[in-house]
Amino acid sequence: MKLISKYSKFVPYLYFIAIIAFWFTDANQSSGITAYPILLFSIPFVWQLIKPNRKLNFTLGITFMCLSSYLVLAYLSDMLQIISFSASTKEFMLYSGSFVALNFIMALWIIRNSIKRSF
């Protein structure tokens, strides 16, 4: 149990690195060399794994929580039918629902790490 609690603080960073790697490979197949700037998004997360910084941690958590909150609001507006979306957009939103929920949870986890634990 100590091993799990010791390494659990790294889960959100590894999650976002995995998402960026997936995003890069997907874009690299269609765009080629222009997809490489996507890898720049992984630098703060890798930095947090190598040399943790409390301020960077809190900034990453707040930033991704705000982005995830925006996506959650898009889902709510679709459910309440405030804004009408096309059929293809609704299908995309259905498949990416777990992605939005996990992003929000991981962002909250990062914020919790920056508040409760000193790295």
C-alpha cells in the first residue's frame, strides 16, 4: 500500500503525457513533421516528473481544470439542448466523454497534489 501511495502522485502527469503522445502520433500520421510542436506540450509534465515544482504544479492543475470545465459545460449545453450540434459533432462528443471526465479528474488530482503534498 505504501508503494501505491508513494507513486500515486505521478498518475496525472503520466496520463497527460500519454494523451499528448497519442495526440502526436495521430497528428503525425496525417500531418507529418508539422505535428512535432505538439510534443512541446509534454515538457511541463515531464519536468514535474523529473524535478517537481509546486508553482508549476498548481498552474498546470488550474489551467487544465479550466479547460476541462469548459468541455464539461459543452456537454451540459448539449444535454440541455441550449446549442444544437450536428450529428457528427454529437457522435464525437459521445466518444470523447470519458476523455473529458478523466481530464477533469486528473486536473483536480494535480491541484490536490500541489495543495496537500510538498514534492
